[in-house]
Amino acid sequence: MKTLDWNTLFGKGAGRIQASTIRELLKLTQRPGVISFAGGLPAPELFPKEEAARKAAEILKEKGEVALQYGPTEGYGPLRTWVAEWIGVKPEEVLITTGSQQALDLLGKVFLDEGSPVLLEAPSYMGAIQAFRAYGPRFLTVPAGEEGPDLEALEATLKRERPRFLYLIPSFQNPSGGLMPLRARKRLLEMVMAQGLVVVEDDAYRELYFGESRLPSLFELAREVGYPGVIYLSSFSKILSPGLRVAFAVAHPEAITKLTQAKQGSDLHTPVLNQMLVHELVQEGFPERLSKIRATYRAKAGTMLEALDQEMPKGVRYTRPQGGMFVWMELPQGLSAEALFRQAIAQDVAFVPGGPFFAGGGGENTLRLSYATMGPEGIVEGVRRLAKALKRLLALA
Ligand SMILES: Cc1ncc(COP(=O)(O)O)c(C=O)c1O
């Protein structure tokens, strides 16, 4: 057969698209017997399997001609209206997307040119870095910790640069688990408003708080003072099912119109059947469902922290999450999380090394542990194996 040199045939953008480290690692972690703290996969025991089976059959029987037909790009009307009421906006301010991941790609498509500055936290969600990178922007980063981005560093950067947007995850950040306090949210908004900048607020973990209530989003705070520059993203992935790929963007109607036009070229619309199913699933017992999800993740986080407190050697630092799915760990300086990964895989436990979460490089001694997927026994055993791997690495160092 004739061969082709594909790399000479691909466009310039293709060179910027790289394999996602998480996905490559996930392949290794799927080996039987491996306890994986790697992927941010929601707890499968929380999936509404029976309700979904029943509702999907009802939808297909009673509204099959809608469910199986093309639908509007903006989203299935009743779901769009439901989301609008839930978030407290008008339906024309909502776009249903095929996962939040699609919204990130659409934002790249609409806002970024080659070389455009875009500001991210370091570390930040790898999927966002990957989505934006395809458009060839220039990444500006500010360090982020348990209380979100370093606002002094942000202020200094905004004196020099005018990013096309700031991409932030203020609540239960992926990967750091950080939570921006209310005061910091207000101060950040003041800075952004003073310069008329756009913020993309990714609130994928909005409902996964362990305390009494959630903090107001940047979007809500901006609306209170009449600022239209916050684009809000959230998703049904962490509260119903990631496999359905139903999420939403909320923004000023002008931004929604442009994102909708961009979505047309991407996939015409999000699968109608999935949207109808989500709409049905949120009609009954949704608040109770959210409480159960919060309680489940709160308990899993507690189990992991207790195990880490018992097992981890001195010099290892880790966060105590107040919500979300992740513990973020820092190994003593000079130790490499990738080297630990190799030791860990030999012990049949996996995590994600932190390096790829830093758009500007660094973070070699950091790693992310997800407590979302495993049950309590798996979490305890996995931490025990991880500690063993770490002690081996320390002995080699
Ligand atoms: C911060 C963040 N944004 C977006 C996504 C993608 O979510 P979706 O399943 O809605 O595409 C994830 C998934 O892990 C995430 O952690």
C-alpha cells in the first residue's frame, strides 16, 4: 500500500494539538487490579441508572419524533428554560453544550487568535489548556493555591497585559481543590471591571460543596453590580452523568449568539435525546439527589484525608478540600511526581502527576489524587500503596 507522510499534510494547528497526558496515563491505570486516583471520574454508584432507563424508554415512546430528530443549536427548549430558571437568567442567555469541554473549545474559537494572551491559574484544568492551545494563544499564568489565584500577581500581570479572557475555576478548582473566598472574588471582579475584561468562570463543581452552602459565583456577583463580562460554565457531568455530555454556558445574549454560531460548525447541536433525558431527570428529587452526592463525596474526602494523615511521610503537603473531587499534593522539593508515578504503578496505584496542569511549566513535584471514583476500602488501600511507593522513592533519592 502507498504510504503518506501525514505530518506534512496536517495543518499548522495540528502541531499544537498534543496527546493529553491524562488520557495516556489513564490507559495504564485501566489495568485490572490498579486502584486509580487518576481520572476525575464521578462515582459510578451515584449514576441514576434505573431512572434513566425508565425515562429514556418513556421519552422514545412518547416523544420519539422529537428525541430522534435534529434539534436547535441553542439547546432543547424545555432544558434551556429549566437551566435559565435554575441559574436565575433568561433562556436567551443560555447555550446547551456537549459537555463543558465543548464550551471551552468554542470560547477558544470565538475569542482567541494566534498569539492572543489568555490568562490561566497555575495549575489549571488540563482540558482547558488543551482546548485553548489548539488556537495558538500566549498563556499568561498566575500562581493559584487553596484560596484561588494570587491576586497580587494577577494585578501585576493586568498592569502589563490585556488578556482576551481570564479562565478561572473559583470553586473546588481542578486540580488544586482551591476555593476562592468571597472577599477575593469581589476584589478580582473589581480589577476585571476596571479594565473591562472578560472572565470565563468554570463552575463544573458548583454543587459539590461540603459545607452548608455554596459561595456566590463570580457571575452572580457581577450581575449584582450590572457587569456583563462574566461567561459562566457548568455541567451535568458531576451531578448526573458525564457520559450524557450535557452542559451549559450562560452569558450576555451577544456572547451566546456568537458561541451558538461557533457551535453550529462544531456539532449542529447536543444530542436531543440526552438533553430530554437530563430534563426529565432533574424534574424529580433533584435537591435530594444533590444532597446525596455532596454527602458521598464529603465522606470519600474524609476517608482519603484520614488515610493520608496516617500514612504519608513527613515533608509531604496536601490540601484539605472543602468540596469537589480532588486532593492536591506537593512532594518535598526535588522529588519528581512522574518518578513517583512509576513506583506507584508498580504498586498498582495511580494518580496524575501535576506538571501538565501548569500551562507555563513547573509543578514537577505536585500531583492530583481523586477520591471520587473509589469506594472507602479502595481509598484506604490505595493510600497505603501510595505511601509504600513514596517510601521507596525516598529511599532511592
Ligand atoms: C474544571 C473542569 N471543567 C470542565 C470539565 C469538563 O466537563 P464536561 O464533562 O462537562 O465536559 C471538567 C471535567 O473534569 C473540569 O474538571
